[in-house]
Amino acid sequence: MPARIAHLSDIHFGAIDLKVVAGTEAWLEAAQPDLVIISGDFTQRARREQFRDASAWLNRLRAAGHRILAVPGNHDVPLYDVARRFAAPLRRYKRYISNDLNPWFEDDHVAVLGINTARALTFKEGRINRAQMALIEQRFAPVAADKTRILVTHHPLYSLPIGEGSELTEAVGRHDDAVRAVCRAGVHIALAGHYHRTYAAAARKMVEAAGRALVIQAGTATSTRLRNAELQSFNWLHVHRNNDIELQVVAWDGSAFQRGNHVRFTYEGEEWTSRTIAEG
């Protein structure tokens, strides 16, 4: 049996559609994933009431039996409360969401590491520091070769072709060093959000010396802050092994989440190839 993972991102309590929030709970309850990954931006402005709402949602998921791995996003750092932004940027996140900024999950099929890329000194862009790069290599080093290594960040490590118009997105700070660390760690999948756009491609399309990582971006799961007319969505992954991965985008149709594009990625001859399985 493959590992079944739901990858949600950019929840944005404070700018959400309650019907869509309920839709996530209903879909996950029916699908029963092995792991729910949430790659940041639980809130819109890091306010206490927004974190409380996000916490209540997470508690409902946990009560339904879901295992959750989460990392913060830049919106989980206060923007207008300057004192809190610099003195305790993630205090509320730690209180209401998780005290672990580098969460780890491992079972018989996958090893998953989350890394916090949100910083007080930047407005939107993310950064990764050298201690985190070392942690990536240390945590994945003892993982068995047949397990799929998955790295989760809010900000994508790579500059992606999903910006406004034909613009490329910003890569995470210290990009070159981060990519080398990910390559040395043998990461198979790099999951992120931030841009409210779905996307999947080999990292080598962005950086020639990127190793074998497959980059998978999630849209916004529940926010009303939609971009490029892309509806709320999240990713549904079936990880058969580290060179065989199915990805299905689960999108909101106005009343419920429905499975959409279904692609199988296979790593052969030092390249990822993709094949569409079904749509709808």
C-alpha cells in the first residue's frame, strides 16, 4: 500500500470561506490519509482570534484521527504589531498551532521533515539558515534508502514559473546553499505553498544541479484570496516509493472538494517523467 498524504497550504483564517473549511474536514474524513501536511499561513494577520480559529480547526482534524505535520508561513508572523513581530514573531504560532518548528514524521514508507522559512525581517520572502541546512542533512542521513524523503517549507526553495504573468517567483533566501543541502540529503519531494498556485515539476527544470527532487506546490486550501482564477485546492499524494509518486489536485467546485487532474511521476534514467492517469 502506498503512503497517502494530503498536502494543504495557505489556510488564512481571517480571510476564509467557512463552507470551504468545512469541506476540507469532510473530504479528509472520507479519504483518511496517513498524514496531513499543512505548509504554512494558518492566519491572515497572526491575530489571536485567527490563531484560535485555526487551532479549533486543527483540533477537529486531530479528533477525527488525523496525524498532522505543520510549518508556519509569513502570514503567521505579525505584520502591523511591530514589537511582537521582532520580539516574539512566532509566539502565537507556538501556542496555538505547534511548538515544534522543525517537525518530523516517519513510517515504513516516508520520512518527512518540516522547516520554518518565515522570518520577522522579511515581509513576504522566506529564508533558510545554515543550522536548518545542517538539520536537513542530519535528519535524512539515517533514513533507509527505500523510503521517500519529503521536505516541507512554506516558501518554495526554487524560483518557479508561477508568478504574475510570465514572471518567476522569488527563491528562498540562501537559495544556492539550500539547494545543495537538499541535494546532499537526497530529498525526493519538496512541498511548499505561499503563491496560492498549484504546480509540479522536477527541480532540475529550475536549477540544473538540483539533484532528484520533485517540486510540488499547493494552492490555497480555504482562503478567499484566490489568484489567477484558481479555486481553492490541495494536493493528494500516493507515494508508492521514492521513484513512483501519484499527484492529484483536489479542487473546490462550489459545494464540495472533488478530485481533478491525476498525474503519475516516475523517476527513470536521472529524470522525472509524468503521465496523466485521469481527469475529473
